[in-house]
Amino acid sequence: MTVSVIGELLRHRARLSPDVEALVSPTKRLTYREYNGIVNKLAHYLLQLQVQKGDRIALICKNSHHFPIIYMAAAKIGAVTVPINWRLKTDGIRYILEDCTPKILFYDGEFDEVTPLLGTLPFIQQEIRLDIEDTLEELTEGYPDKEPQVDVIGEDPALIIYTSGTTGRSKGVVCTHTNLHAASIANTTTLDWRYRDRFLVVSPLFHISGMVIPVCALVRGLTMVINDQFHPIQVWDLLHAERINIMFAVPSMLNYMYESLKHQDVDAPSLRMIICGGAKVPAELIRGMYDFGYHVVQVYGATEYAGAATFWLPEYGLETCESAGKAVYLTEMKIVDPTTGEALPPGEIGEVVLRGPLTFAGYWNMEKATQEVIRNGWYHTRDAGWMDENGLLYVVDRLRDMIITSGENVFPAQVESVINQLEEVSESAVVGVAHPVWGELARAYVVRKEGSTVTEQEIITHVRRYLPDHSLHEVVFVEELPKNSMGKVMKYVLRQHANQQQPQAQ
């Protein structure tokens, strides 16, 4: 076996640090010796079920110690873990299962959306319910805890994660053992992660971050403290009680934590770093947390790049905290002209492209889509951004969301940011509407706050105070914006709505 095989990383960590806590959940504490032992038992159980190298194992469950155990057991026998977003509706889950055809399904019994699918998909040979505390211990009783003998190599797929589908059909992103190992090296060498650090995981493990952190834990000898609940006050109690050094959060969670700091007597003296991503972290939130003594590290990345592509660190200077930071270890990054592919100089907006061993292997059964984003060894993120002279990246918007009005580029994220400054506005989304003369015109779909009477003209006037006049042409008020299960706005739905209507020639 190669050293980049993640099951081997667990074997080595168990050898080096057998008595260090590996996994902590509300119901279980496991040392690395115990973790490796139950993983090996489960690996032998799966082999007995005729799970072979390359077979898929689907996982629909909330955060628990079960999650990394199943992931590592699959890795040790060359099977491919498919973590599924448990917030999906039945049809979304069915689509993923029918696309990747797993042999085994592990699921939490509490998810009603899974129930209609049970026993209906012939390719699933075993459905294993995980809502009992000691399910895996009971399942694997009597199986050996010795290492399974399966020839796994770094190029073998270890993971398929389905994208959130904000543009329509969800795609399965295939990451190899080498990708995940490279991601763990990139994370743990770019950031200050230390042996025996305690890492709190309260964001869903089914994201790419949640699948890379367990590998990082093996490389550094971390303790993963796993919880499926996030409460803005209780999280501070957990941080204190478990002496947490590092945690991962999304901006909404970080905002709740910040409000708790402002209004409650809470403290976590051991907390050295809060990694925050999934969306842009507001600068005032980073500065506010810093004033309280907590360092927020902003992360920008993609599932197709095995998670983090850049990190912004406070040491780069708080004045740069609008930036997404510098490319992680082992990564090359440049900005290119989206039409010609030519590299652009600092300060010019273009497409963000990345190269390195973190680049995913391709989309599951979608060769054409893979070739569209991996070109000449570079992963094309389809994000628009620019870099400064120091290599700091500033992400502007999704490239596909860019609106071209009479040859001028409009970046919806910039317009939305200005609209959302208005107190009467709850949220907004800007899309392009086809126009026979101007090509496209920018339309904002706006959700007003309850009781708000803000008008279309007031919003347009406000935007034109800060941005060129062509940045916003019209406003449509709606009760809510269409969102996927991850809470991201599905702009393709808005574009379809906008372009079903007759464009106005003004």
C-alpha cells in the first residue's frame, strides 16, 4: 500500500498514538487504538458482505462517531464512501442513490425522507439503521480487529460527494485517496494545527470539509469532538468543557457566537482558531471576533478541490480581511481571461483556476462535465476574482452569474451587497434578463422585511449611488427566494422565471 492511502494513515496513527483520544461524541469516547480496532472489525464485516474494491457505501446520518468509523472502514477495503445530505427530500436522495448505485446503505432511522426508499432499490444489498448507540459494536462483534488485506492505492477513489445543485442537476465529485491525503497535508501545514489539538465538528460531516477533517486528524494526531447540535450559548460551554483548540463554522454560526460574546459571559480560553467558510465571512464579523481575542481564519474552496483552496489568516493584516487569502500548500493559483485562458496581471478580474494534487479525479459518470472544468491540468472554478501583488485572492462572484450589459460586466454579488445594506431589505438575488438591444439587463429579486414599504425606485437609486447605472435595471419583490437544501439561492430558477417574460425594450 502507498502512504497516501487514508486507511494506512489510521493504522500508523494508532501505532504512534494508541492512547490519545481520537473520537469524542455525546455517547462515546474512543482512543486511536479503539478507533482502529472497530474500523478493522467493520472492514471485515463489509468484506463478509461481499463489498469489493470500488463498491459504493452510502451514508445518510447526522454527525456521530459512526460517521468517521464507516468512512475509514470503507477506505481500508477500497470501497467508496458517499455521504448524502440528510436535508434532501426523498427525490433528491433517490437521484443520488440511483446515480452511484451503492451496495450498502447506512442511515439514521429518524429521517422520514429515507423511509420510502427502503427496500425499493435492487442494487442496495444491505440497509443498516444507525439510530442505536452501539450499532457498529453489535454489528461487528466477533469479527477480527486485525488489518484487512486489500490492495488499495492512492489513485483509487475514496469519496463521492454530490454538489448542492444550484445550477440544476447535482454532480458526484470523485476524490481519490491521494486527493484527500494531499488536502490533509495542505490544511495542516498552511494552518497551525498541532499534535493532540482538539477539533470541534458541529457543521455537517457530509460536506467536503467534514470528510477532510478526519484525514487531517490522522496526519496530526488530533482529537475530533463531534456533535450534531449547534446552540449559540451551549457551544461555548462545549468549547470550554472539551478544551477545544480549533473548530469549523459557517458564517451564520459564527454570527450567533459573536452575538453570544457581546451579550453573555462566555469564554473558551483554549480556542486558538475558528475556521469559517461555506460563504464569504463578513469583515465586521472577523474584526469583531478578533477584538474579543478569537482568530477567525477564512477559507475559500470547492468540493472539486478537496475542500480548502485558500486561507486568509489574521497575520496577513486585518485590513485585508475582505480577501479569501493565499493558496494553500501544494497549490498553484492564477487568474485567467475566461475567454482566452491567458493569465491576467494583479488587479484584473478573471476566472480563478487552481492546480495541484488536490484536484478531484472527475465527476461520477460525467466525462464531458469533467473536461469542461479540468483543462491542461488546471481546475477551472468558474468563480470570478482578482489577486493583488501579494498573492491574496479576492473572489467577486460566480462566473456564470456575471451579467453582460452592452459589453459591461455586472457582478451580481456586488449589487446584492449594496441592496442588502438597506434596512428594509431581508435578502436579494440579482440575475440577468435577456434583452434584444442590450444583451442582458440586471434584475433584482428582493425579499422585503415585514412591514417594509421600500419601493423599486428607492432600491435602484440606492444602488446607482454606489455602482454604475447599468448595475441594476429593475426590481421584482418576492415572498422568498428559491433555495436548495443547503440554503443556497438557486439562481437558475430565477433566470428561468425572468426569461419566460417578455423583455422590455427600453
